[in-house]
Amino acid sequence: MPPFTIQPTPNPNSLKFSTTGPPFLDGGMLTCANAEEASAHPLSAALFGVEGVYNVLVLPPFATVTKHPDADWNTMLPRIEAILAEHLGS
């Protein structure tokens, strides 16, 4: 069982991943609209490595990943889940 739950958001291109264990961040908020902005933070950089990721928002209790409208969650989700689980496990 992953250390997070997945919830839909009002935007069908976004999913919210709420941690059930340690926080995604120690504090504050991180928002990245592209890979360049994400490069300073390992979690957001890894998420932007998934083809189709458009935006990443990370707060201590949750992360929201937004995909490009033409990207497919079925293709993206296994990799996103693995990245988040690895981050929370480290």
C-alpha cells in the first residue's frame, strides 16, 4: 500500500496525492510550472521527468500533479506513484 492516497480535483487534469505518513516537504510550499523551475527540488524535478507533467504543487501534507490535457493518466500514474513513494520512504 503506498504511503499516500489519491484524490481527484475539480480539474480533470490534476490529481491530489495526500501523504499518510511523513510530509512531502518540511514546511512551506513549492510550485513549479516547468522543469527549469523544478530543478532545485529533487521531488519536483523527478515528477517533471515524467512525460506529460505540466505543473507540480507541493505542500507538507499533499502534492498536486497537473498533466497536459492530451497526456494519459494511465501511462503517467505508475511512474508518479513510484516517485512519490520513493520520496516519502527516504
